[in-house]
Amino acid sequence: MAWDFSTEPEFEAKLAWIRDFVRDEVEPLEVLFPGCEYLPLDEERRRIVDPLKDRVREQGLWAPHLGPELGGQGFGAVKLTLINEILGRSSWAPIVFGTQAPDTGNAEILARFGTADQKDRYLAPLLSGEIFSCFSMTEPQGGADPRVFTTRAVRDGDDWVISGRKYFSSNASVASFFIVVAITDPEVPVHVGASTFLIPAGTPGLVIEATHHLVGAHHHEPGHSLVRYDDVRVPADAILGEPGQGFLVAQSRLAGGRLHHAMRSIGVAQRALDMMARRAKSRFTQGSSLADKQLVQAFIADSYAELVGFRLTVLHAAWLIDTAGEKAARGEIGVCKILASQVLKSIGLRAIQVHGAMGLTEQLPLTNVLLGGVALGLADGPTEAHKVNLARLLLKDYDAEDPEWPSEFLDNRIEAARVKYGDLVDHIPAVPT
């Protein structure tokens, strides 16, 4: 089957509009309201941001990751990749287009697993862009491994009572509701023993113990919180999906999130490469421009080569989702997760080097590119875990061979050739004497 990433001219026109709009209208918000992307809009920010959101809606581009039944366009994963690689250039663009994490993933699992009442209560205001949400899964000791989670949800009459602590609950300090993964049956494997709950902010017993920030973040950003669930009581209809489906809900959300991170990373890396190339052509030292230095030329060529390969990998994963479903793209999504971190770190580091000491200052966004690559190596599960899972997936397609002599061992290959063609030649190898 041929791969096809092509899009129709009408969609290309939309991409051109997005490109100009993000550059001219959205990127200035980065310096106008730095670090305010995930803060509820005050009157000053609303005067500027709301009209931008309205223009996006007028173009039919609001929440493009969603299907038409939820107010999106049903673009599919390939088109979403092409959109998100532009949005990835600016920290404010996902907010203006309604595609910010973790809300995109939370919206998708609400759409897939939520009841009609849950969608009315949580999904509708989330899609309006007026509220933020929090996915609360990681734990202080267990990290992202649900097999060692200690947070429990116990049935008590018609209610569930949730107890435990979660860490790196992003945007918890501004979230209107929390999606919490808890163990409901510790006696069975986690893939059937965990459940997911919807908890409104302000519910008694939900305590934000601390909020920590990544290096370089502004202190007014919502950050990543340590949350304690101290006998939090919720009704039976607070469960998202069915009891025991928590692992399924989480995995369906995280797979899409990993690909969305990769999509946006293309734009982040491209912006860093653009900065590197412009700086190389503009700065003169040691008798010539940086662009004339072979080492800098290698920086640019290596960065472009990595970015091209990464972009094609993301597009291929997206195409597989569009044509065969997310399950068929499981391995490719893992590759995207691995490469996103590597590409951002390597291109970010080269771009810093070309800009010299200035590249390390707050005057340029390049340290955010580098640290963003480090962060993506940990977000949604560490890269190392994905390498292990990817290797296991790939190894299923291979059979073991003779442990003494590999199948490509020359004597083995000669014997195989003799069986196939030995009656037609005098000897093997059949070379001129």
C-alpha cells in the first residue's frame, strides 16, 4: 500500500492562513503575556485573546483534533500533524486554537468514555476554551507505573472514597476538574484493577500540597502539583468508563498525547533551526560568516536531516492511524515519542552553540527548546520504557535461530545456495578463475 500524505488545495490554503496568523498575531503574545498561557483569562488578556479565538472559529479551525460531533472538523491525524507542526512554533498557539495539553487528551477520553451527563458537565465547558483540566496519574514513588500505584478508591454504599497522593498533576492549581486514576481492585492485574474518576475542583479532601515548576518556568505558571486525595468522596456516577477500565482510559489518552507532543515538536525544532540558520548568515567572526564555517554547516545539515526524518516518522504514524487505526500505529507512536526528545535536544543544543552565550539567556527561547526535549523524555512515561516496549513489540515478528551459527553465517548461506542452485554450477562461489 502506498503512503500518501497529500492534502487538497483547500486545506493547503488553511495551512497558509494558520502559518501567517500564528506568526503575525499569536507569537507576539509570548512576550506580551509570558507564562500566562494556562492562567484563566483576566480582563486584559481577554481583550486580546478572545478575538483571536473568534477568528480561529470563523476559519473552522477551533479544536481541530475533534470530530464534527464535538465542534471539530474531523481532519484526521495527517492533517492534524500539519496543523500542529505550525502551532508548535508558539507556546500560545495551542491555547488560541483549543489544542492545548493536557486538555486535548482529557477531552478525547471524555468524548470516548463519558456519559451524556459527564459530557454536559465537563466536556462542553472544556471545549469552549473557558476552563482547564488536570490528569492526575503519576505518583511520588511509583512514577508512571500503575502496577505500583498506592492511590485507592473503595466503594462505600453509593459512593467511592479515594485516598492517596499524586505528583506532577499538571495545571492542578487552575483546573476546574481532575481526572484521577486509582486502584479499585488490588487483587487483580492493573489492566483490569484500576479505574478513572472525575472530581470537581474544591471537592472536600482534595488538597494541593505543593506546586513545583520546571527549570526556567515563570513562578506565576500553574506548574505541576503534588495532590493529596484525603478520603475524597464522590458519587458512583463520577467514574469515567466502567470500573476496571482505568488502564484502558489512561492508555487511550496517553497514546494520542504522545503523538500530539511529537507533532508540536516538529514546529519547535523548525523554529530553532530557522533561528540557527539566520544567525549563521548574520554573524561574522574569524574573517567570515558563521555560515561559511564547515562545523556550523554540519550543525545545520545534521539538524535538517534529523528534522526531516522525524517529520516523516510522525506523518507515517498519523497516516497509519487514519488508514488502519491507532492500534496499527502503536510501534510508530513509540518511535515518535523516542525521537521527539532526541531531536529537540540535539537541534536545541546546536542552535544554542551557534548563538553563543546569548543562546543561554532569557533573551532567546532556545534553552526552552533544549529543556523541552529533556522534559519530553520523561512526560507520558520515560523514553527508556518506550524503548523497551517498542523492542518487545518488534521482537514478536522475529523467530529464534540456531544459537551457534546465525542464519547469515557464510557457511549457512553457501549451503542454502547449493541446495537451490547447486545442480547448475560447478562450485560455490562460482567466480572466474
